[in-house]
Amino acid sequence: MYDNAAQTLIDNQAVRFNQFDQPTSIMAGGILATATSLTVPTAGDYTADWSVSFLPPPTHCAFGIFINGVLNPAPTSGLAVTDGQQVNDVGATAILRLAANDVVELRALIPAATSAPAIINISGVI
């Protein structure tokens, strides 16, 4: 899944994937994809591999995989940047044990000390 358009996200907001032009799409293996989530039809171990490129502000930004609305700490990653940096990449990879019909999202995690929303360009694979 990917997104090639700029997004403005606030803390805990799901990342959008603009490749889907319909409310839902069926992907390989029966995975149901929406603009912001994946639903797995079958229980099993899945690889979550994601990356994000973002433009400051903010100077601190993280992203994480949420399963059924709960943050999974394994594939969470963030980055602190300094003034003058232009493009910043952050990402993670993890094996996730998912139950049938689990809903998976990539969400922004912006520290409370950062009041401005992050403007990011997304490149994601889940």
C-alpha cells in the first residue's frame, strides 16, 4: 500500500493510502483494504513493514502499527530532526500474530511537546 500525496496528520490519526479509489478493495489473500486500514481474513503471522518520509515541522515524529485500535509496540519507530533538515525517513519491520478479522492501521504518534501537525509524504507497505 502506498500514498503519493502530502498529508497533514494530527496525533493518533491513521495514515491514508490513496491508491484505493473505492471504499474497500480486496487484496491478495483476501485482505480487505480501505483508505486507512487493512483487515486480515485469516489468523496467522504477518510481516508489517512500513516507512514514512516527512517534512519538518514537527521536529519529533513517530508512527506505529495499531491492531483493533491498540498500539502494538514492536513496529513503532520515530525520529528527532534538527532545523534545516528537509526530508526525514522513519520505518520499522515486525512479525505480527493476528487473529481473523483484525484491523491494522499505521498511525501518527506526535509527542505532546510538538503542537504543530506533521506534514508528511507516505510510502507504506504492510
